[in-house]
Amino acid sequence: FSTRQATTKDLPLLPSIFNHYIIHSVISFRLEPINVDFFETVYASTTARGLPFVVVTTPTTGGEQNVIGYAYASPYRPGYDAYRHTVEISVYVDHRYHSVSAGTALMDALMGALRTARVPEPTRFPSKLEEAPRDVADDSVVNSERTGRVRQVLAIMSLDAEGRDGGHGLEKFYARWGFEKVGSLRSVGFKFGRWIDVSMLQVSL
């Protein structure tokens, strides 16, 4: 497998990968299939913020590269600028390529890119921060070289009780990149006639 930054030419290939999970699993809480417009919006928003959107490919008989998965990081709670150093990741592999290291290749590429990604600063800091006492607005924090970098990465995943290890298999997968479970949301999703829990995983860069 090889990985690279996604381009707009890749986007029409992604709905079929995602729609499989929408239709056949609780991995996504979406109930209706999406089209390429969804990925065009996500791609534009992600890349405009300097965040990675990567694909994993495999060679075809014609020598071209076949896209078999994608991953991207999006702002956590966009519009709330105090969260600007935190992102949430999405990772999907064509269901026909499970357990062949395609997901590992995607995660390696995504996490590597996040370590050097820059996040946009707000137009100005709140006046309360500017007026805060030294122990609150410490220059070593506010003005450090890491201020403009991604610091926290979240993976928010549904728990499929009928899946591998009762839905906890993905937690073990993410743990390979240092993710730890930091919380749970109980019965927040309803799909296929059953209530579904969500796990929140986090790693600091």
C-alpha cells in the first residue's frame, strides 16, 4: 500500500467506501447514503484549515492507483475557537480490504501529518486572557512555538455490541498510536432497532 494527500480527483471514489458503513453498520450514525458533495465540503474545509486528508492506494493491473481508504482530521466543535488545537479524526477503509494493514498505513500517514500541521489562530485573543494574571496567561504557554499546532487528537467511535470484542476491537487498534479511552456516552445513538454507546479516545501530540 501507499499513502498520499488526497486530491479533488479522489473524492468521487470515496462515497462508495463510506456508504457501505452507513448502510450495513453502526460505525457511522448516518442513516442515509451520501454523495460526492459531502466529501467536496469536507475536503474544502479540512484543507483550508491546513489539516490532513489522506488516502491509501493499491496498484491496479493498468499501473494506476486504486483508492481503497481515506482518513482526515476535522476541527473539534468548529466555531468554538478555544478548541482550535484539538481535532477529531475519521478513518475508513474499503470493507474488502480489512485486516490487510490498509488502516495501519492510513493511521501512520494521518498521525504523522498531524504532528506538523498548523492550526489557524483566531483574529484576536479575548481581552480577559490579555488581562489575566501571570499564573493564568503564562507567556511560556501562550507564546510557545506549539501554540499554532495540533495538541490533542480525538477518535469518537460507536461501540457495536455485535462486533469484534463487543465493539472494543477498534479501541485496541487506536491504542497502537497512543490513544486512551477518556469517556463514554451511553445509548446516544439508535440504529437498526437498538441503542448504541460511544467511546471517546484521546491522544496528546
